[in-house]
Amino acid sequence: MTPLWAILVSLAAVLFIAASGSRPNLREGWTLLAAAAKFVLVLTLIPSAMAGERVGVTLFELAPGLPFTLVADPLG
């Protein structure tokens, strides 16, 4: 689920940044908060990657036998 959360953090940040309007300091604050959250989420994937594991989540199937999957692997 962590790869999905890493994407959702950015999507949520877009909403807050857009709602900040003409307040540049607030917009930058949301940007930095989203970046920090994404950094922490990616850090939690490092132990699995170092162990050679693949962490992922299948969101849906594009066609039978063809899943849409988000995967964090050692190479990535």
C-alpha cells in the first residue's frame, strides 16, 4: 500500500495548494509538507528493497490478466 500512499500524498497536496489561492507562504508550506510526507513514505520502502523484496499494490485490471500495479522494487 505504501506506493499508493506516495502517489495519494501528491494528489492531496494539489487540492490544498490550489485552495491556498494568493497566499504564497501557505502554498509553499503545503508543498514542503507533502514533500516531507513522501520522503518518509519512500524511506519506509528501503528495508524491503534492501532485502530484495517487491512491495506493491494492484489497483485494477486493464484487461483480463493485465493488472495495473504499483510496485517498488530494489531496482526502482
